[in-house]
Amino acid sequence: MAPRVPLAVRKGAGPAWRWAGGSEDADTSRAARSSRCSEKPQLVTGGESFGRFLQDHCPVVTETYYPTVWCWESRGQTLLRPFITSKPPVQYRNELIKTADGGQISLDWFDNENSACYVDASTRPTILLLPGLTGTSKESYILHMIHLSEELGYRCVVFNNRGVAGESLLTPRTYCCANTEDLETVIHHVHSLYPSAPFLAAGVSMGGMLLLNYLGKIGTKTPLMAAATFSVGWNTFACSESLEKPLNWLLFNYYLTTCLQSSVNKHRHMFVKQIDMDHVMKAKSIREFDKRFTSVMFGYRTIDDYYTDASPNLRLKSVGIPVLCLNSVDDVFSPSHAIPIETAKQNPNVALVLTSYGGHIGFLEGIWPRQSTYMDRVFKQFVQAMVEHGHELSTM
């Protein structure tokens, strides 16, 4: 069973799945397992007003989540989601913008020019999407967010980190979740194009960590009206420790390390003067990669200094706009003991939504979860609630 997170505003168990056919013993066993796995999420927020707002306008956060009964375990949810969920077709418009250091950032726009709800492009709500560690605008979870935003009439723009979306790397610099300079550049750029449009952001995994670190640094001085994060790693030390356990290393850590190595090796010639790239390519874990490459790239004295600066739990108390954070407490990428429950209870702008199951960017539901996941439904209801009813928070 997954570890339980103490203290919740709202919690309960949902009814068991009902199955047709099969023996009575098999049905009973399945129902018992489903009953254990199906529970209402735990809603933790430091603001009574924010909690009431979510219950009124984002009811999915208080409804029972039924994980796919044949794929409820954390690692299964995490591994199978990319292969099971569909990839809705999206036609992007690419834009390359310059950075202060001479680099460039690739933005993929979905303008939604056929929006019937927001014909005037200048006031069409804009959602900035931040993919995970090695992700781009092609990830299935990003495509689903865009598809749902299209239904609402919104515009989306995907922030691709430097050097991962096929664009040339113009300077010897990539990205990390502690350095928010590129994100600040993107947010300023997007807002300058549509200053009258409601502006929100959603970050997944490392993208969520970057978004929270930005919000923690800038407080209320952001053009964003609200944000959402999904499967964030709250404490980088705890995340690394969990991913270095033998089975997790075998299933996730080593593969992600090779992805990171492949990403920087494409631009190897840019780094050879400052980094021992041969040493980087021998890394066997994300921590080793970060020690040999990321922390050196961004001038940290030690890997511990970098991991401390990268952990969004240390900045959560300074977030100054409404933020909803969805995590599963069985996520091996973000262990439950590191979820900052006490800090969230002290900030009226923060709401943690914690499911017992769902894995890392999993949240599969239904017998054959090709389409929308629980994470997608949370995303859609939250951004719609903020766009249409966000003004109510200031009067609560």
C-alpha cells in the first residue's frame, strides 16, 4: 500500500468498482482491491477561501479518484501512461526568442484562432505550459492540456527548454529548475504580446518545479493570475534518494540519465571548454549527471548547493498567486514524506491535492485510459475556474 499523508481538509473512500462476469470470489477480490485504491484526494490549503473556491468551481479535487484497476500501482501508472494515452493532433506555430546572454528559446504556440468563445485574440486566455525534465511540446500530457484548452477557447504556448526541441544552442548554457531567468524572459514576452488576456501557467514535473521556484522568487510581482503544477519533486534530495533505490534506478533513473546525456551530447562542442564531457557521459544517475554537468554549468560550488536551490518546498511560503499542486503520494519521483504539507497550510494562496495513487504524471482512470486522465480533468477545471471565477477570490 502507498504511504499515507497525514492531515487533510477533506478525505473519504469511494464505492468499489462493479464488474460483470467472473466468479464471485474473483469479483470480491477485485472489488476489495478497488475499494482500497479508490479514495477522495486530500485537499490541503492554507486559505479557507481558496478551499471553498475549489469546492465550488473545481469539484474534481473533492471527488473520488478511481485509478485504473489493472494498473493502479505507482510504477505501472508511470511507465504505461506514455504508451496508453493518445496523442491528440496539434498544429504548432514556432517562435524563437532571444535571451539576454545571446541564446534563444523555442516557443510552440497553439493560437486557437477558431475559438468561438474568445474571438478577440487580444483577450483570449493564454496558458503557458512547461514540460518535464527532458520533455517538449510533443509530450502526450502537453498535447492533452492543449486539446482541453482548445475546448475552452483558450490559447496555449509551450516553453521548450534550451536545446531540447531541435533548435540550435547559441551559447554554452542549457537549463535547470533552479535558474528561472529563461522562464522570466518567456513570461515577460508572452505578456507583452497579450497584456489584456488572462494569463495562467501549468508545469509538469521539473516544469512545475521551475514554475514554483519562479513564483517563490517573484511573489506577487508576476503577470500570471494563477498556476497549476503536477507531479512536482518538492525536495530534490529526497527525490534523488528515492530514484536511486535499486528498482527505481533500473526502471527510471538510468533511462532519464541517458536522455539527459543525449540531450547535451548533441551540443557537445559548446561545453568542452568548461565541462569534462567525457566524465559527464559516464554518469550512471541523475545525481551524478547534475554533479558533473548541471551544477558546474550554473556555477554552484557543490551538488548540495544546487539541490538546495532547486527544491521548491523552500520557496512555497512566498508564492503570491493562487496555485494548485497535484501530487500522488505513491510517486517514487516525489516521496510523500517530502511533500510540504505544513508550509502549504501557512500560505492562503496554495492548495495541495494529494491522491493515494497515480504515480508520476500517471493518474490513469477508467478501464482503458486512452483519453483524459484525472490530471487532465484537474487541469481543465482549475484553469476554467480561475479564468471565469478567479475574481471571486479577492472578495472572499
